[in-house]
Amino acid sequence: MTGLKLLMVLLAMAGACALLAGCTSQPAVPAAPTVSITSPANGASLPAGNVTVTIQVQNFNVVDKQGQTSVPGEGHVHYYMDVSPIPSDPAKPAIPSDASAVWAHVAATSYTFTNVAPGTHTFSVQLANNDHTPVIPLATASVTVTVTGTPGAPSVTITSPTAGSTVTGGTIAVSIATKNFKIVDKQGQASVPGEGHVHYYLDVSPIPSDPAKPAIPADANAVWAHISAPSYTFTNVSPGMHTVTVQLANNDHTPAIPLATDSVMVTVAGQGTATPTPTATSGGQTVAVALTAQNIAFDKSTITVPAGSNVVMTFNNQDTGVPHNFALYTDSTAKTRIFAGGFVTGPATVTYTFTAPAQPGTYFFRCDVHPTVMTGSFVVT
């Protein structure tokens, strides 16, 4: 074979090899999805209130297919506030293990956390598949910011049962709603403003109010519970009238300050002896009474009404951020209650309606929150 033919054969073989290699080459592997937080900046100082987190993604399509089959390169976003660690198990939905965690799953590149309390907070984001499992390799980002300003005072409201209602079965299921307060399971740990748990009381008076002591009833036999949940059920409750009270407590069990309480009176149906309740005499007249609470004091030390009268009391609490109530007892030992109005946090005005005792005499009234300094005589003629 001449040198020219040999050269042509070699060139043909090289071309065939190159063509074969081109046909069998592997496609490029897609770049892994990534996410970054564009706002707020790490270390930023923000005012208390709403915080909007904005992100940027690469190699990932944000789609609204939550709950559908996973498709590589698409899904939605999980936004977290103060959640650690970030869920990372590829076989499980990326849901925080803490049921009270603050987070959201949305098909959007921004999300607004509302009513963020002052303090240091870490906001994190994570790309998730359509079925909520985390994208693998993990695609997360976090920033830590300082939220400044004065938060609104924590408050609590009993949403169920309603005041004056009747329940059956010997149980009282209590549900609450809170504002400016995060219920967390950190009992026994250091107090953190704006978070803690809930104390539920049954027929406890007065409510513990010393900010330096755990909010534990003085009576060792008191019926109460301290739990990290917005509901609780009292069981085996005897028939009769009962007062249910809730109180927000810090992690170390001391009461949240300003005091955050709410109270309702309910009747448990069934056979038995209820809490003594006065009855009106036939044709009892209606008497209007005004009582003001200001500077941790009542404006009256004596209230006089006719026996068996229907008392309509206008109760005006002028102490901002401080709860008060009007409660009537047979005597100063406060062991037998005749009437107890719900707690009112000032400034606010409510109307209490009750029936005065049918038996003339001098009875005792007080504020159950401040039972030693806010007292008076209730005279029935």
C-alpha cells in the first residue's frame, strides 16, 4: 500500500471514530436548583410588624402543583421563621416537627410573615418538590435579622365555651385565641418576651399575679393545668356553676406582664348541688350601679342595693393594660361566691348583670385579680 493510500485509510478511520464518539456521548447533567434570599439582607434591622421575604431561584420552576407527583426541576417554596433544623429527609414532606412552628408553603417567590415581634429572628427558605419533599440536593437559604420596636401586649380570649352557657357530660372543653403571643413548648426554660404557654384554671380565685413567682394557685387542691396548647378539657366536673379562667404564662411559669387573662362562667348540667346562687324576690326592682377601677382601687368602698333586686352594674376599668373585675361573696373569706364578673383589661367598660341576695345584710366584694387592695362592702337592705 502506497503512502498516499495509507494516509487516506487512516483519515477515514479517524473520521469514523469521531462520528461514533459523537453519537454515543452522554448529555450534560442539568445544574442543581438553588435559592437565595434577596430581601431582607442578612443582619438587617427591621421595624416590628410584617416582614416580607423575597427570593431568587435558579434551575427551578416555581409552579402551583402542590400535592401532585414530583417532577425534577419544578415545585414550590417553603418559608420558615425561627425553625431549626430545616427539614431534610428526602422521604418525608419538609414540615417542621414543632406543630407550633411558623412557616408557609406557597408557589411564589415572596412571602410576608405578619405580626413579627421584636427580637432576633432567622428566616429560611427551601425549595420543595410538588409532593412537599425537599429538593435533593438540598436547596436552602437563611438570613438573620433584628426586628425592633415595641410589640403589642399579649392578650388571650376564651372562644369556647361562651359565658353563661350550659355544658353536659361532666366535661368543660376550653378553647382560646391569643394575640401577640406565641404558644411554645419551652416550659421550665428562660423567659422570652412574647412566647410561653397557657395556664387553665377551674374555680381558682384569685388568679396568681405576682410577676416574680410562678403562676401556681395557692390552694394545693386547686384544679388547673399548664400546657402548650390553645385548648384544654376539664373532666369529671361536678354539676353546678363553675368559673373557667385562662392565663398566659412565660416559659418559667411566671405570669405574662401585663397580665393576660380571660374568664367565663358556665353551668355543668346534672344532678348535684351547684354553687349557691341568689334568687330574686317576687317583683325585684332593677337597680343601676356604677363602679370604676382606677389606680388599682375602686372608686366606692360601699355599694347599697335592695334585697332581691336585679343589679345592672356599669363597670369601668380605667387602668391601661391591667385586668380587673367585680366579684361578690358572702363574706371576706371569699369562700362562697355569689357572682363573679369576667376579667376586663383596661381601658374598657362592660356591663355586669346579677341578682342581689334576697337576705338583707352586709356582703363582701373585691377584684379577684387584686383581692387584698380592691375590696368593699355590698350592703343589702
